[in-house]
Amino acid sequence: MEKFKAGDIVLLKSGSPAMTVKNVVKELIIPEATEETIPKEIKGAPNWEFNRQKKVMSRKSSVDCQWFVGNAPKNGSFPPESLIKVSQE
């Protein structure tokens, strides 16, 4: 998997306008998680998943990007596996 950093220019592998990486969110796993121990700030937050059976809270890695359609700025978050790096800052 490619490593991305803020400022990199990327494209979706399936095709997209050029996008600038704003932020890279790393995968995070919280072991021994229970409903009571999960911080309220992340309950129900995007990219977080609670596995009751395994008692693990996890967040998948993602790449936050920005691009323009005309003069309108757009934002999106994508799995790193779906992106290719065109250039770097």
C-alpha cells in the first residue's frame, strides 16, 4: 500500500479529478472495548466499528482529500487502497 501525506496529489484508481491530500487517518484498534468503555466522542462516528463478539473497537485508515469542481471546493474521504499518488509536495 502506498504511503500518503498531506500535500500529495492523488487520483482514484477508477478515475477522478486531481485531488490534494489534506489528512491521513491511520488505522486504530482499541482492544478490550465494551459499550461502557468506548469514548462518547467516537460512538457512531464515521469509520469506527464496534465488534461486540471480539470486544474490539476499530477505525479503518482513510485519506481525506480536497479538489475543485469549477470554483466549488469538494471534500471526500477514501480508503488508501483506492488511490494512486500522482506527485508529492
